[in-house]
Amino acid sequence: MREITYMGWDKEQRFLFTVGGLGFQDGKLTLIEAPVRQESDEYDSFPITGYELMEYTGLLDGWGEMIFEGSIVRLDTDEFWRVAYEAGQFVLQSRDGTIQRSLALYADDPKLRVIGNIYEDDDLFPIEKS
């Protein structure tokens, strides 16, 4: 069975956390279970509008770190790639968005390394954020 895990980015307080749960109403995502404050073990439900979700791809990098949508990865070169979900699959996108490769092609590549994420490390991979 596939592991379904999410990381969340708190837009206001600017920190990354493991999502505790998701709430739906009328088939739409409306709530997220998030820490009440940074580095807290206490979770509460909040409107999803204050957060960005990063879905786990089901893959680990060469160091055994989980790869999420929004991760910044590097292969054996100095190029950085952003993990995104496009057309029903997780892909690696170049900085300028002109090159896209299926992440599945690198599933067992020991050179694939997570080096950050698009929220905490925007200096490595500048993008527009909502």
C-alpha cells in the first residue's frame, strides 16, 4: 500500500511541518491539522487557505530522505530541479520550467539528493509563491 504523507508550509509564520490530517467538506479540502505554533506537538484544525501542501512522492533520495512535491533536488550535476506534480505524475522541473523529466526515471538513482524545498530555500530555486 502506498504511504500518503504531506508536509505543510505555514505561509504566515513561515515554517515547515508534518501535516497531522486533512478535513473535507462537500468533497473539497477545507481544513488542515497543523501545529498551533512552530516546534509544537499540539495540533489543531485550521482553514487550508493559510497553508501550502507538499505531497510525498513515495520515493526516497540516495540518502534515504523522503522526496516531496516542492522538494529541491540535485542529480550528479550542479543543476537544481524542483519536484512538481504535472499530468498525473511527479516530475523534475528545471529552474526556467523549459525542461521536465519524470521523477520515476530516477527512483533508484543514488545520486538523487534532496537539498531543500521551494519555501525554505527559495535562494536555490527562486519561484513565485502564492
